[in-house]
Amino acid sequence: MRLVRESYLKRLRPYYEADLIKVITGVRRAGKSVILESIRDELSASGVAEDHIVYINLEDLNYEGIRTAGDLHREITSRIADQGRYYLFIDEIQHVEAFEKALASFRATLNASIFVTGSNSQLLSGELATLLTGRTVEFEILPFSFSEVEAYLKLNGQPFEDDLIYDYLKWGGFPLRFDFHEEEDIQRYLANLYTGILNRDILTRRNRMDRKIFMDVAMYVLSNAGKEFSAESIMDYYEKKNHRSVSQRTVYNYIEKMQKAFLIHAVQKFDIVGKTALQAKQKYYAVDTGFRTIHTNTIHYEDTFFLENLVYNELLFQGFTVFTGKTHKGEVDFVAIRNGKKCFIQVSYLMTSPSTIEREFGAFAPITDASPKYVLSLDRIDLSRDGIAHINIVDFLLHRQTLALT
């Protein structure tokens, strides 16, 4: 039984008729296909004629002969019988060489709304962005949010309770992992999924990358997600582990590959005083905490960086643009901006001592901006003070409490 990603459909609906090419990306291959199928079903239910909906899955053997832009162009145009509006759905478009030329042609010559998905590292690798600048809109499909985990489990007759936050914190939100109940099986599934992404989207013959170096760099980045680190710290780690060096250029290149494959998200710093985004990207968060877990020997639930990762991913899910905040005395964990309005967020595990409470709430002291300020933690007691709201993380993830913006 599948869970329709209503939150994503809600964002996509305003673009159904737009001439922009709708590019659906993300680490979840199956999730992207579900979105395409759901849009197709909605259009059909709204009265769009079936022969005006063209759906091609390029991993289907029925379409194995489509491997060039010319092949794709001939297949699509052969389906166009009149001047009416057509809806083109092309799944896994990376299998088509020079696919961006076909898309540019469709957009220029056809009365069509175009939706595409594809292999993450290739779909927006530069060619498409260059040829179709200003003509695309991207929607990233994330693993399940915690609220979607609740909906998914209940939909499938499985129990859900708030304490599942610890399981979610450790093993993340890839839907198929909920088919497994033993930790050993979950870990094996996630490891196989991770390896599949590497082999399919990153460590290909075309890329000619050093697998050992990449695996070590990726392990360091994922196991340190949420922490500040530099290319030099990765270089030092690699040299100590392998007794040979790796170049800074290689480190940056491999981190970029991880970003393009949607294994990690880079987070810029926001100068709260100057109210501008700084150029340096010094923090990375895992797209799914399960990928972080399989790269660490163990998980400490009190490790705030895991919780930061959950909050960061949830903010993305809710449509925020997210930065880390820089003040003249330090940092706040997140500056979250949506529709031109913002708020400031600190994340903590449990505030069990006066010093912890003072540290988390005191992080906002240098900020004169009147935008709302929040401390998120797993505490159930409301510790709000000095105009700073305290929200339980589970309540935030399950949308029982929302963030106000100004």
C-alpha cells in the first residue's frame, strides 16, 4: 500500500500547466516515480484525455531502444496527434544521451507540460542547467518525514507512538526499511541502498574516481554530519588512516559528488548582523540519518548533531530555506526563511541542567532582530522564557506545533 506524498503534490500543483520543465530529484528513485504516477492520476481524474498523457519509464524494457535525444524525440512526437495540450512524463531520463537537447526541443515546439526524473548525479549536473537556464523548476523528494512515518505505519496497520523518534533518529525514513524489524536487517538494507547509489550515480566508469578515496571521504563527511570541518581535516584523517595523502581538490570534488547524488546537503552561514548569506559552506547534513548511522560505530542519542539533522531535514520538508546563523559572539543552529520571513532556532537533546538551559537560550542574546526565536528539544516540560519559545521536537516533527515567522 503506497503513501501518496500529498505535501509534494501540493507544491507541484501550481506548476502542472506551467511551461517550466518540472524536474523531480532526490535520493529516492521509487519516491520520484510515485510522484509522477500520482500527478498522472490526478490529471486523468480531472478530465485530461488518456491519449494526451504520455508516460515513458526509460528503465522499462519496452523503451530500451530509446537511448539518444533523437530516439526520444521521435517517440514523443509520434504520440502527438493534434494541437491540444499534452502532458509528458519521462522517468529516469539519464538513460538518454544528450537528453537536455530533446527537452529543449519539446519545450520550444510542443504545447506540452513536461515532467522528468532521473539519476541525481547526472540530471542537474550542469548540461541541463546551462541549456535550460530559467526554464526549469526543481522539486527534491526527501525520505519520509516523521509525520509521514506516522501516516505510513497507520496506513499499513502498524502501531505508532512518539517514542519511535529514537528509531527514526537512528535508522531514518527510507520507506522500505520499515519492512524490516531486526536492526541487523535494517542496517543491511541501508548499506545495500547506499552502495547501490554509489555504483549507479557516483562511482561509474564515466567518472573514473578512486573508489577507496571516495569511500573514506564519504565516511568522514557522513559520520561528522552537522559538525563544522574543513577539507584539511578530511585530508588529515585520510593521511592518518591510509598513510598517503589526498589533494584538497579531490576532497572538494568528492563532496560535490555527494551533494549531486543527494547524499548530503550543504548549509551556508547567514550573517545575522549583516542579514546576508556568507559564501563559505562549512556544514553538511545527511539526507537521511540512517546513512549517518551506518557510517558510525554506534549512535549516542544525546548527540545533538543527530537531532539537528532531523530538524534540518524537517525544515526542508516544510519548504524553508535553511542557514546556520553567525553572530558576533558565536552561532545559532539555524536561520529558517520562508516567503521572505524568518525565525531563529536552537536544537538541544535534553535541557537537564541550568547551565544547558542558559547556553541554549543565551545563544540568542547577541541577536537584536525581532524575528521569532525557538529552542527545540526532547523535553516535555515547557521551558519558554524571555520571549523565546520552547517546542518539543516530536511535536514539531508531527506538526502539533508550528513555527511563527516575521
